[in-house]
Amino acid sequence: MDVRFTGGPDDMVTWIASDPGIMQRASHALVTDDGTWLVDPVDHPHVRERLGTLPPVVGVLQLLDRHGRDCAAMAADLGVPLLVTPTAPVAGMPFEVIVVRDGRTWHETALWWPARHALVVAEAVGTPPYFRASPGQVIGPHPFMRLRPPRVLEGYPARHVLMGHGHPVHRDDAGALVDAAIAHARGTTPRWLLSLATGSVRRADRRSPNVAP
């Protein structure tokens, strides 16, 4: 496995694990006034090298119950707290906590960073082809949330959306793209099924790899 870093602001570092398949596992380092917070991290020597250029890590956030990844190991190695699907902010955390889903088989938390207009989502929305219904759609809902869209994520004036799968979106209308993905989750499901069958979104991505500008 290797990792590659994506473009974005210096205080929002994202890397994507080059695992086989379509998962596009994305991890983030959020640089705040109090230090760096890791979100759903996948570890790698290149990641450790990049972290060495950032302020010290002060905590690791696991935003989805099944996103164990390297969260616990990195928190232990760095000697910082591990917060698994928190339901409220902790001291020193500049993020608001959004409970996306708290059910028997799905526990997911998202973060709203108001100072940076940044929304951080583990799984409810994403940018890989299997989330999106058409080549023109940038952000789509998780396939299992199409019938029960995560409406708690609507209405945030985000300029940055960082997700656990796929490239982050850094643009002024990022929040509006999340709203559209949620509002049309059910209505675009037939088109999404067709895109899976035909591979149209994946072919478009090969022609234009930077889906999320």
C-alpha cells in the first residue's frame, strides 16, 4: 500500500490510501491553534514524514465505528487521546460535533469547523464513483443512505468538505453540493443504479481524474 496527498489548504492535509479496489480511503490532518487532529488515519511512513512538518498531534478522531484503520495504533504511538464517534466536543477541540447516525449497526459522527467553514464526514457522503449518480455529480450519498438521506448534514455553509472516501472538495459551493446530494438521494437512485451497471461515472473519472476541484 502507498498513499498520495491531495491538494488543499495547508491546515487541511488529506491523503488517500492506494488500496486495490474502489474504496479510496481518505484520512485527514486538521491543523488548529491548539495542534493537529488526525481524522480516520491510515498510517504510512510518508504520512509520518508529513506530520513531522505540522504542529504536534493532540488527538485522533475515529468518526465511524467501523473506521478502525490505524486510529488506535497511531493514538497510542503518539501518546494522544483516541475519540471514537464522539457525541460532544472535548476541551481544546474547535469543532462542533454532528451525530449523523446512532443506530444498532451504524454509529457515525461528523465535524463542523466553523472558523474554516469545513465539514468533515466519514461515510455519509463521498466522492468515489460508487457514491455518485452521474459524471457531473461531485458529491454523492453513501449507497446505504440513499433511502434515508443524512439530512442532519444539510444547511452548512461549507467551503471545504473532507470525507472518509474520495477526494476532498475545496470550493465556495461545497456545502451546496452536499445539500444537493442529500436532497436528490432518492430521486437519483435509478440513475445511480444505471451508472453502476454501465460504469459511466468510472469512465468519466478516467478522462478527468480531478472530480473534486
